[in-house]
Amino acid sequence: PNSMNNYGLVLNEIGLRPTFDAFLRAFTAGVGARLFGGDDVRANCLGDAELQTEDWGGSSLSSHHTFIVRYRPDEDRHLDMHVDECDVTFNFGLTDSSGFDGSDLAFCGMSGHAEHRKHIHTYKHVKGRCVVHSGKRRHGALNITQGERASLIMWTKSPAFRQTEAYANKWGRRRRGHAEGGVTPDLVCLSETHDGDYDIWVKRLRTTAEEAASSRSSVGTSSTASTASGPGPRLPLEARSVQ
């Protein structure tokens, strides 16, 4: 259904484009405008939470690529970190959360920003619930370990917004490139497909994590030994652990 998923179905190609054209006009376009539209319509808060979103053409969404993707341990197990080929993404969960383990969505920074490889949030799909995000936000699906998960996804675009200077300036940040080594990335946000320094950072971050784990283990052993040598009957450490 796209360049990264091997299992799924493009709904536009089986006669459902008119259905989702109508769905976009009646429902998702309004949501897109409130979350990623112009300053005159974009919401600043959702409940008590500050949104901090930007204008990504949400006020004039008029085209879409709508498809279903499926993840299974023996098929597509995960989806590497990437940005979408759209302006606003709508991702609907189709599978009951009891039907799979893993396959959470991990969200990182915005493309073109220094912290585009810093982890922000991890989301577990819920059947019937829709995740809405900017197409330019880096994200990926973690490994599915059991069961099967499916999602219906609408990649929506605003051809009108893409002709503006504002879009050229925003998307130009990515075209001009960002300093890959400027900010230490989070391991989950690295992309084997898109990051030229992927192998370097994976090795470095895993080594750091192993050293930290070893250090914590050493501290724990030292603390246990100190307790064992304190006042009172001194049992061998092996005997203490058995008790």
C-alpha cells in the first residue's frame, strides 16, 4: 500500500475513493483544520493540554491516499522510523488491543528540527480510535511479538498549501538538511533506512546502555556486601540469598 509496507490494501484502488472523498470533506478535514490549520482556525489547547501544533495546510486538505496496513510476526513485523508523504495523517485502529502484543507507535521530533530523533511519546493502538499527526513528524511502528494488528490510514494533502512560501520554508528545513550529530538521538528514533549514521549511533548507544547496566549491577553488589558485613550474625552471601 506504500513504499514501506508489504501487506495491506489501497482502498482508493478498489472503488472506495469517492467514499473517502466524502469522509474527508465531512469529518477529517475539520479535524485537520483545528489541529494543523491556519492561525485563524487552529486550536491552541485540547482540554487542559497545550497543543503547540503548526500550520501544515490543515485548513485546505483536499486529497488523500487511503489504505490499510497489517502487521504480523511472520510478515511485516515493524515499520522503520520515517515521515509520511502527506501533510496530515489520520491513523485508525482496526484491531482489538487484546489481539496483539507490541506494535506500538513511537513518535519522535519534527523533520528538519535539531531534535527530530528525540523520543516524545509511545502510543498503543485502540480499536476505533484515531491518531492524528503531522505527516512531517518522525514515527514508526515497533516490533509486533504476537497476534495481528491492522490500521486504516488516510494520508491527506493540501495541494494549495504546498504552493505557498510558508510550506517551502518549512519543508526546506529538511531539504537543507539537519546536523545528524548535533543532538544525541534516542535509540528508538533511529532509522536504518534514512539515517546515514545509523550503525554508528546504534553501537554507541547500546555500549552506553550496557555500561550503565554494568555500573548499576556493581553498585547493587557493593551495597549487598556492605549490608552483609554490618552488625549482627554474618551469614555467607549465598546463604542470605537463599533465605
